[in-house]
Amino acid sequence: MDGTADGGQDGRRTETGGSGEAAGVRHFWERLGIPGLVDVHTHFMPERVLRKVWEYFDTNGPLIGGLEWPITYRKAESERAALLREFGVRAFTSMLYPHKPRMAAWLNDWAADFARRTPDCLHTATLFPEPGVETYVREAVEAGARVFKAHVQVGDYDPADELLRPAWGLLAEAGIPVVIHCGSGPAPGKHTGPEPVARVLARHPRLRLVVAHLGMPEYEEFLDLAERYDQVRLDTTMAFTDFTEGFMPFPRHALPRCAALGDRILLGSDFPNIPYPYLHQLRALERLGLGEEWLRAVCHDNAAQLFALRSA
């Protein structure tokens, strides 16, 4: 199935954000017999922060590999949340992250408020290697955070930094998943790649890390870690799409490993910061040919179990 037929980056027949796209998304999951989608990688953050993120994408800057990256869903916060509901996303996240010290705690305050006024958002928090990180991580956990976000590339820090060690231990003990952007895509950072994450897991083997973007482009190395540590998961964010396959393709010989880890792969999209329609991510997963049982698990059941979501 080519990009034009499924609403991919090369064809815009599907009206992004319109009723036609929503109908297509709903048809996708209704055919699978699941009660909707659970998307573990969506971005909501303070509007002035998100605007700066979008401005950076508009520059085709080095952190996005110098790529042309139009934001498909450049909408107000309420419109974005309403659109996910129209798609039938029954639970989503507010992935947010600091790029410097003394930023994470106030982002967590914002995210706690967002979760209170957005009941279908999984209360999200973040962290940074700095004095006091264990304190504000504990406060976020006690306030009900259900998932954390760590962005090694943007934060430009070593996830195995000693300052983070007590926070990782706390999160491992609490069993709270951490979606971590640690692969070297779309552009490498000083501390990206599997080796720093392997050091974290050697210390905290029960830590529920969710490797964002399937670890692109070090896909196979992060699959190695998932096979070695039974609490490691991966999300599908942008993987297998026409856009990503154009510059960091997934090695097709590794698809059987994705099939074998079907109970630990979770749907992620990067909504709203994607350069193609939301439906294209779903079609990209479908065209892998790994079967409906795999799609049901990835698009709903695995995350529903991880986050103990009530039956719809």
C-alpha cells in the first residue's frame, strides 16, 4: 500500500483533522474489535513552550536532522484534545520535557493541572539530572503521575548520570513507565544510543522503560535490550511511516523480533508534531503484515494492561 492510498506523506487525500480522517481512524480500530486506541506518545505542554517547539521544527534545525518537518496538527490545545477523542483515542499522554535545569518541576505542576482537567490524559511527568530531582519525582508520583517522559537528545544528558540514580530507583519501585527518547534519531546527541540506557538497566533491571520511536535508528540494539529485560517496552512513534523509512528505515529482517515482542510494543504517534496524517501511522503498522492479533495488542491491549485502564 503506497503513501497516497493510505493518506501518507506523499498524498493528502485524507483531510487531516477532518471528519473523513476521523472516520478512517475509527474504522481502523473498529475492524480490529478493540474499544479504541491508546496512544502513549502524544504531546501536550504549556502553550508558550509548545509554540517554541513548533518554531524550532519550522527552522529545520539540527535536532530534527535538518529535515523539512511541517506540523500537521498545529491547533489550539482544546482542538487537539477533541480531535484525539474524535479519532477514538481513549487514553493519551502529555509528553513534555525540560531542556535545562530548574524546568522539570514547573512542567510537572502544569501537567498535573492538565491531567485534572483532561481525564482521558494519563497524568504525565518528567525529570532532569539536577539536585532535587528525587524530591520532585517523588512529589509527582504521590500526586498520581502514571507515566514519565525523558528526552535524552533534547535534554543533552546521560541517563546514567548519578543524579538520576535515586529517581530511577524510585520509579522502578513504583512500577511507573518512563517513555524515553534515547535513540540517535532523527539526529544523534552526545548521550543517545543504547549504551547509556544499558547502564541504567544494569542498575535498575525492573525499570519500566518504554523506548520511544522503537529506538531509531538503533532499532536492533534496543530490541536486544527488550529481549534481555522483560520490563522494557518500545513505542511505535513514527516508525515504519513513509517519512521515517525515507531516512532511517527499519531493517525488515528484524520484523520477526517485533512480532515476538508483540506484548511489549505500544502505539505511539508524536501527535500533534507529525508531518503526515495520524491515520498514516496506523496504516504503516497494518502494512507490516504481522496480523490482527498483533495490531490489537499494539494499538490497545498492551497499554490498557500496563496502565490498568478500565474496560470501555
